[in-house]
Amino acid sequence: MSDERFAFARPYLAAPILDAETLQARVREMGAEISRDYRGRAVHVVAVLKGSMMIVADLLRALTVPVSVDFIAVSSYGPEARASGAVRLIKDLDESIAGRHVLVVEDVIDTGLTLNYILGVLRRRQPASLEVATLLDKPAHRLVDLPIRYIGFTLPDRFVVGYGLDFRERFRNLPFIAELREDLIEEELIE
């Protein structure tokens, strides 16, 4: 967090969690593992927008197998969406995944409800295989058991931002991951 280009974020952050070098090293390791597992096959990466954009960009560069990419986005709606898992599809895939080896890439998995919804949608489209990769796994609030094949880091229950993760659409551009100050989570950020 010593990079002065990101000094604007310093007042909002409680503690650094993962620096840029650690993130990049782990994403390269994940890329090597995925490449080994998919040797001889093409992988179709499905990025879950918006948070996964950073890891997907770096992961794609780390893969050494044939790869294609598509994007999906879902949105929670209503005040009880967090507890109920109520989500709606707001951006669907552009290509068919029938018969393809699909790797869903998430930024963070917390309760698992959103990912469970996405996996249900994708399974009905009959891919040859369906696996999940996530940068961050936060199992403290997990409500559904999910098959997560590739995990970058397991974190305790902390609200983190950076490397694609946001708070009210801010801080996605940070090249590191840091914990957001707890007092800001319920308040509006000052511009």
C-alpha cells in the first residue's frame, strides 16, 4: 500500500491483506494448475462480472492451453436478497457452452448463493464439464456447499476491496487487496 498513486484510498482502508506481488504469484500458480488439469483440452472461461475482471485478465495470460472467454453478470434485488439468495441474470453469455469445458471465475465466494444460482443456470446448458475458480474464498458465511476446484486465498470474514473488488463501485483499480474500514461499511463515502 506504499504506492503513492493510490494515496486516495489510504483514509478508507483498515489494513493491507494481500500485496500486488503475492496476488500475481498466486494467479500464475493457479494458471499453471489449471493448464495442467486441462492439458489437451480447450477451456471456456466464464467471468462473473464485475469483480472478476482483474483475476480473469491475469489468469488468461497465465493459461497455456487453448482458451476462450465469455462474461455473465447477475444482480441481487430487494432488501432481503442477501439472505435469500434472490438474484437475477443481467448479462447472459454470448456463446453456447454445450459440450464445452467451462471454468467459472469469481472474485470472491462468501455465502455461495450467487454462485449456486450461476452454476444452476450453466448446468442446464449441458457443458462437458463445469468447474469453479475463485480468487478469494470466505467460508465463514457459506450457506450452500459448492464444488470450488481452484482457490487463490482463503480469508476470514473481512470486507475487502481492490484487485477488482469494490465498495459501492470504488477501489476496484487498486493492485492490492485491503480491508475496508469497518465504520465506512454502513456510511456513505465522502468524495
